[in-house]
Amino acid sequence: MSAVILAKIRKLLSNRLVLATAAGTLVWFADQPTVRGYNPLLEMFWDPGFFRTLSRDHAVLLFSWFVTTLFCHFVLFAVDKVRQRESKA
């Protein structure tokens, strides 16, 4: 890859907002309830198909992802703020 592309990728990965959103998405996927042999996301999107699910299901999934991402933003920004205060002291 060229140096320009690597610099853009490095800049994107150093953005706290991008990191918090990625962490929120990973936590959201990991937090989906599962029972042995049953994965609700897979069942919801595979069996009826993504476009044939109820709009209520889409809204609930989007809202739960949003809340999880906001929580991860709060945690990551709080940790970063504490680190900044400790480095100044």
C-alpha cells in the first residue's frame, strides 16, 4: 500500500469516535442472547430474510446497538480523560 493510504488508515484508527463505535458494535454482537443451537440474529435474518422481518424488529436491533455504542463511548472517553489527567499530573 502507498504511504498516503497507510497514513489515512492510521489517522482513522486513532480517532476515538471510530474506536468507540467499533467497540460498541463488537460488544453488541457479543451481547446477543443465544441458547445452544439457537442464534436469534441468524434466525431472524436467515429464515424470513432481512427485508421480510418486521420493522419493529429492525427498530429494536437498531436501538439496542445505539445504546450499546453510547455506553462504549462513555467508557472509552472516561478512560481517556482519566489518562489525560494522570499524564498532566
